Amino acid sequence: MPYINMDNFTLKPENTFPPEKGKVLISEPYLEDKYFKRTVVLICEYNQDGVFGLVLNKAVSIYPQDLIEDFPTFNYSIFSGGPVDTKNLFFIHSMAGLNDSIEIAPNLFLGGDFDQMKQLILTGELHPGNLKLFVGYSGWGKGQLEEEISEKSWVVAPTSSELIFGTHEKELWSAHLKSLGDEFGYLTQLPEDPSMN
């Protein structure tokens, strides 16, 4: 059974998945960073220069039509994808036919033709069940994420479009941990305040 050493967080069993595009980063229960506390970050790009990711479960009380002129009504909050480049909009979806999209994982895509995306919202083909929009992104420089993983700040896990789009954002953190089995699922029972443990 995993245990928590409050002086130096230790997670057992060891994380065995390498960080790569299409995986997610699950913050450990007591990560001190206020921005990334109990977050799930989708790795959208991973290369020798660094990592580009989007926080999947940090909704903000803003709608895209509040920010972008002529954007169709989309009654679903935007997410804060990260603290970097917060003046730009990013999106993921499961629409294989959206032009210029980048496939991240099976049935999961990043970006694409913006005008076509808006049209697909108007026709109802893109909706909250297959589309998430973000302001900003999360980034790590060369070697930075690997160092944080070695310090047990993150658990790397597989994900799927079904899990991402079919799970309420408030349940995404626990759902991804539970998907790794009971050893990691146990962590979802830990209180947010370590002094209550």
C-alpha cells in the first residue's frame, strides 16, 4: 500500500509510464504549487526542447463568446490550460475530420481550422461532449518535467478521449488515479490538507 511521508513525499509503487504525447500528468495529492494542485495535464507535445500541455480540470467562469467576437454560443466554461500565453485560445476535440488538427492520441486531437471549428459548433457536431477550450497552456523546459517526476510531483498515466470528455472536470483527477489501480486509487482518499491525515 502506498504511504505518505510528509517530510519527503514518497509514492509506492513507482510510476512506470514515461512522459510522452498523449499521456497525462496527475499531480500528487500534496503538490504545494497552488496552480497545479490536484490537476490533470494532457501532454500535447513532448520533444527534446520541452513539454507543452493543457490542464484539463481547471474550469473558469468564462465562455468563449465572452472573449471572441462572432464566436457561436457555447454554454460551457473555458478551462485555464496553464499560466503561459493566457491571451491565446487552445482547444482539443475528438473530431477526426477537422482540418489541420494534430492527433495526440487515438480519437483525440489538438487544434485545427478555427473557422471550421466554429461552424461545427453551430451545426452541433462539436459540443461539450467532444470539445474543450482553454486559455493559456502549461510548459516545461528541457529536462524540467523529468526532474519534477523524479521528485514525485507527478504521476504519468494513459488517458483516452472517453475519459477526458466523458468525466466531469471535478472527477478527472480521481478518475485518472483510479484508472491505474487500487495502489494509486488509494491516493484519492487522502485529504487535501495533509494535517488532517
